[in-house]
Amino acid sequence: MFAIKLTLILLGALLYAFASAGWFFWLGPRLLADGETADTLYAFAGTCGWLLITFGFIVHIIKTARPTAAGGR
């Protein structure tokens, strides 16, 4: 059971790292390079989505590490 959890955690972290690198080093700069309004809005929306996903991961990690901190039993 521990090996499955560890594998899923590492796979998720690897996927998150690749997606973040792809966004910040490939797709995000291409959207901002054109300078059109729609592309800038897509870049802003993508960055907001990335921030929400990051916040969700942080909350998930904290709740997993300390399950009783949120008022649980």
C-alpha cells in the first residue's frame, strides 16, 4: 500500500513539475509574445488556473500531513 501511495505522489509531483515548466517556459511566453488582447487574457487565465491548482496542492498536502488540524476527529 505504501508503494502505491508513494508512486502516485511522485507521479503527481512529476506531472505538476512538467506542466508548470511547460506553462512558464513554452506556452505562457508564446501567448504574451503576440501582444493581442485575447492572448493576454488567455495567459492571465492560465496563470490564475496554475495558482489555483498550486493552492489546492498545498491545502491537500497540509491536510494529509495534519488531518486533525481542520477540526476533524
